[in-house]
Amino acid sequence: MATDPNTSQTLALAGVLQTAYLVDQIARTGTAPAESVNPSLNSLFAFDANSTEAVYGGIHGVKLGLQVLTDILNGSKRQQYSTIIRYTLGMLYLQKKLSANDELLNIMRSRLEHASLNAEHFSDNPASTTKSIAAIYQDTLSTFKFRIQVSGSMQQLQNSQNADTIRALLLAGIRSAVLWRQTGGRRWKLLLNRRQLLNSARELLATL
């Protein structure tokens, strides 16, 4: 169980980065690994999880995010991940805006609970559930003036299924951003606690 605040923050931040990475992959290539997409999307239905890793079905659910976090923090691929960092910062910003709007939060919770009734497992019918989540994103977060501008292949972005998956993943990323903030995560800590975050991410990856 991830009761340690630093571990919880690392997992939640990895959750945000994982969705940012997956959005970038789909926007550019039209594909993304199901073993990372499914835990991210399923985290939207973890309403009463008793630990941070339980939100993702275990630490392995954010393995990709932990790898991306490690790469960025050690500086080896920071330039390569510039788009992913932009998406991540955008999701953190939208989370802050959303947290100040109780009405939208209640709408999202209600609609996600309804969607969860029709989505026991994404592997059964992912397109239908993803479409439902994408609609929630459009009806809530897309109403803010600030929007995350996704770049990539026009062919992939114009594909309706890809567009739905991207919106659903962005909503999942913002859910992780909420969790990150609930566990004590703050933007200034990304700079001041960089070494601590890096060590925590490496330790978590070592357990997998």
C-alpha cells in the first residue's frame, strides 16, 4: 500500500505523464499500448480506492509513466519529451481550474459513475466506453477558455476514435492531477524535490 506521501505523489505524477505520453503517441501514430491505456482509463472509475496504486490497478499500471518521469528528471530525454511536458503542465493547470468549480466536479462524478456501470472491462468494448468518457471531457473541461492543443498527424487527429481516446486520456490525466494534488503535489515541488521524485520513481520501477 502506498501510504508514504512521496510515493503517492510519484505514482500520481506518473499517472499524469503516462496519459500525456499516450496522447502524443495516438496523435502521431494512431496507436498506443493497451497495457498502459487501460489502467489510465480505468483509473477514472476508481472512486473509492484505498491507496494510490489501487487507482491504477497496481504499480505496474503506471510503469510507462514512471519510465517517462525517470527519463525527464534525469535530463537524458527532456528535449524529446517537450510535447509531453506541455500536455502535463496543461493538465495540471486544468485540474486547478476544475477544483474551483464544484458544479462541474459534481457533473463529472455523476456521469463517470453512470459510465462505469457500462464498463466493467475496457477490453470488452473499449470504443463505446471511451466515447462516453470523451463526451464528458467535451461537456466539462472543453468549456474552459484554456484548452490543451494536441499536435500530431492530421490524419490521426481527424480519426473519430483517436479523437475520443485522446479526450478520454486527457480526462484520466486530469484525474491523476487531482490525485497528485490531494497527496500534496505542487508545481514548485517539481523543481525543489526533483531528486527525491527521481529516486522514488526508480525505486518503484525496481519493484516491477
